[in-house]
Amino acid sequence: TKVNEATLKSGNMVLSITNGIGIAADVNFTIEEFIKNGSSLDTSFALSTNPAPFDITIDLSGYLLDLNVFEDPQNVNYASTISIPSDEEVSLTFGESIDIEVLIDTLSFQDITGYIDPVIVEIEPVEEEIELPEELKDFQFDQVEMKLDFQSNISIPVFLDLNLTSFNDETGDSAVKIIDHHNITETPIVYIDSAQQLINILPNRITATGKAEVGDRDVLGEVSSTDTLSGLLTVAAPL
């Protein structure tokens, strides 16, 4: 939504140039917001007298995109300087020009710092088989502690919606517990209320399905393509 800084994993910028003045010239082209090794993007090239359009492609991989996060809309500014020969006679006609069109597309980011518009990530269904002792057949737990402990290096909010469902395939019974929009970045340990409802049907399997909403347009944070999120489910049933 709003980029403060972003490192580009890949991407191209294409300059489409038409020399409408018919004079050989040198062009210097800069963009201040694209930075690499501490310097802004700066490239130079020569124009022939050929009036046919031609393209120059600049690889943006590894550049840092540095923008004003408070600017609305956010802009990338470029400047071009044209140098024509100063030691020979030339003829220029008013109205003629050198046109440069700039196209930036197919950008892929390695990491971004800014205000990130929420992205919904569907969680693939996870199923775990459970083998309970036969001696528990007529046993009812009064209290079961079940918790999810998440490990993540993501600094932006991640809101989790999760359905935990236990199944007893012999009796056809099932029970569901729901985690509703829990910010696991802020509170990485999630306790399941009344978890004994999932266990007292003596399930032979438990499944987890849901989604995660990553990002918050009102919170400044960082996200990287190398970020990971994992969780560990533990159950404690005191006898």
C-alpha cells in the first residue's frame, strides 16, 4: 500500500527512445529513487541519427526502491539530459524532439518495509491421527490444555483464523473449536478454550483448516520473501 524501502529481487525498466531531431546525441538518464551500492540509478547511452524507435533495457535486480512513505500518491522521478555536439554546426527545428518513454513492470520484491495491504493466505488442511488407549473409552476429561505456539520472523501483523475439528470415525461424532482473527505476531501463543470438548469424543484424528491475513495498512512493518511461520500444537490432559 505504502512503500518505505523495498529491495528488488528482479525486474526491468525499458526506455523506448525516438530521436526526432535527426542529430547524434548523448543521453544521461537518472532515477533518484532506485539506489544500488549507495548511488542512484544513472545510465548514459548514445543516440544515432536514425529516427526509428529503439529500446534500452535496464536490469533492476538488487536495486533498493526508496520512497517517501508519507507521499500520496507515491512517485518515482526521472531526469534525462541530452548533449548534442558543440564543435560542429547543426540545424534544429522548433517542434522537433527526442521522446523517451519509461516502462517499469514485472517487479519482484525480496523484502519490503512500509504499510502493507493485507494479503490472505489460505492454510492447506493439516490432519493428525490420534491413537488413544482403550482404557480411556469411558473416561471424560474435566480439563485439557491445548495450545498453539507459533515461531515467526515476520514483523507485520498476522491475523489467524483457524478451525480445529476432531473426528471419531467409529461413532461419527465431531467437535469444533474456532480461533477467530488472532494476531499471532503480537501474541504468538494461542490457548484453545474448553479443549476437552475436542478430546472427550475420543477422536482418532484432528484436522486444522483456515487462513491467515498478513499485513495491516495502518501498521509500519517489514516483510521478506524469506520470512517463515510455523506452529506447534501441544495437548496436556491431567488425570
